[in-house]
Amino acid sequence: MSMNIQVFNLSLNIEDRDLRRLFSPFGIVASAEVIRDKLNGRSKCNAMVEMPIDSQGRQAIESLHLTLLDGKKISVSEHPIK
């Protein structure tokens, strides 16, 4: 079962490839996408990351939550399934 991970408080400089690079040491990254405003394309300073192996996703969350990325302390957590 894959894990969806939400990342908050990102710098405006962070791109999808930066998220892939950040999460890939913990395992396979199926997708990593900075959420952008539909009208102007600017980052909303949060993102979604999908990791297909639950245990790898949990390790990434535990290791990355409240760490600094580009000068900002990021919040990383499991995205609840509705």
C-alpha cells in the first residue's frame, strides 16, 4: 500500500525535483509535486509526495519532520485518506 505524504511550510524556491532529491534517500518516490496556484502558477508552499512502500514513507516522515529545508522548518506528515 502506498503512502501519501504532505509537506508544509516550503520555501518558494522549492521545486518538484528538490522534493524527489529530499525523499529519495528513504526509498522509492512515485511522485513529488509542489502545489501551485491555478491562476498564477506560484507555489502554495506545500506539496504532496507519494512513496509506494509504507515503511519507507514512515521513515521519511520521522526523519524529515521539523527539519530545515532552504532556511524554513518544514512539517511532514501522512496525508489522511478520506
